[in-house]
Amino acid sequence: MDMMDQASSLRSMINRNRTIDELTQVEKKAEHYIKIYSVVSGKGGVGKTNFSINMAIKFQQMGKRVLLLDADLGMCNANIMLGMETKLSLIDLIQGRATLDQIITKGPSGIHLISGGADLLSLKAIEDIRQQEIVDAMSQIMDYDILIIDIGAGITKYSLTFIQLSHEVIIITTPEPTAITDAYRIVKAIAVYKLKEQVKVVVNQIHDLSQGEEAFQKLFKTSSQFLHMKLQSIGFIFYDTRVRKSIMEQIPVVLKYPNGLASQNIKQICENILEDKEYSYKVSNFKQLSNKLLRIFG
């Protein structure tokens, strides 16, 4: 399809009474691509939300426009770790009490944050026309390069839904046997429901490289043998007392201690992600994102 046909198709998707500026914005979004990551863990306390926040900031520092969706339903606390106040959530958008711009809060280093809200996916009673309005509003996230979805720990219909929406899944675990076992349960659910063919893994709070590699290999071998699921290690994060200090001070560690060990580990992980060929391969344009959102909200 040539450029004239593309422009014609775009105009047929929107109201004829819109201005030229609005048409131009839609066309720009159609040519833009967004990458969606879901960050999950098998259990709480492994550093999932803290990793999501610091990864978002590091991506932003690397020149990407980043939106962080705190979808840890009932436990939305990314704003607390960031020292921010979020009065509105995605629920307010869904129920018509706010616009997308109103629910987005600007955070440090230019990242943007949306709080999901406790009843995020309770949408069965919403009329079809309202569902389409929600999708249209959410499609504005095409203004970003990367969407990071911080999902609640464990296996729920909510976590599986967001995993389905994303292009890539990053599982955070620690070397503890219980954390590895719970991470395996997440991988198993993804495999059983055929949500993804590959999962990325970060082992957090390691004391030496051999401990991190051993933890990953345990998860890798079990998943390969019983689930035929591909696991990719994208890096390790060393135990660093500065992480706890930064959490207590509500300043992300990559900002408070940019030269610290954990910060350098997170930087390396982000570089590994951006250098991965899958980064550019698995992305969504305006129409593809709308179709994804329709499956979630429609």
C-alpha cells in the first residue's frame, strides 16, 4: 500500500470533521511503533516494582520515551517508591471521570506513570461504544516508545491478560529456592496458555555471578525439559544496600546512586534489551495496538 492509500485509510478511521492537525497526529502515530514489556514475578519481595521503575528511568535516560503502567492491582505502589502522588487511575479513564492526559503523572527523568486502579479489568458491564472510547483514548500511548507494565506477583487472570497484551515478558526472581519455584509457575502458566514462546529472566539480589548463573540454569533446565519454553537471561542484579536506602528515601537507585553496583547492573540490562534483535522485531503500530487493546478492553 502506497503513502496515499495509507493516508486515505487513516482518514476513514476517524471523524471527517477533525482538523488537519488532528489528521496529521493520527498519521504520525500510524508510522510510530511502541514496545510493550510486562514485568512479572512469582512472589512478592523479589524487587519487581523497584526494577520496573529503575528500568523505566534508565530507558528514558537512553533517549526513549517511557510510560510505566502500575498494574499491580490492589498494591499499586510505584508512585510511593517514586515519591509521587497519583490522584487518578486508569479506572477513572475507563469510567469516564478523566482523560488519558489527566491520569498520567510526570515522574523523574521524564518518565510518565499511570496507576492501574484496583478494579482495572472489571469491564464486563461496559457498553460496546464505551469500550471503543477507552481503546481510542488508550491508543494515545503511541506517543511513547516503550510501555512497561508492572504486574502483580503470582498467577491471576489480570497478570495473564497483561502478559497477552505485551510483546515481551520479563520475570524477576531471586536465587532463593522458593522464588525460583514460583517463577517456574509463572513460566508454566505462560506455556500452558500459549501466551509467549520466550521469556526473559533477571535474577536479582545475587552475591556473586555463580549464584546468579546457577539460579537461572535451574529455571532454564526445568522449563526446557517440562515446558519446552525458551528462557533468555538478560542480566543479574547484585545485592546492594544502596537499593534499600534509595527505597527508604523514595528516590530510585539509578538516580540516587547512579554509579552503584545495582545501578550499573540495571544499565547493562537495559543495554542488553535495546541491543536484542527482538526489540525492533516485536513492536506495534497504531492499528496493531488498537487491536491489542480491543482484546483487553473490548
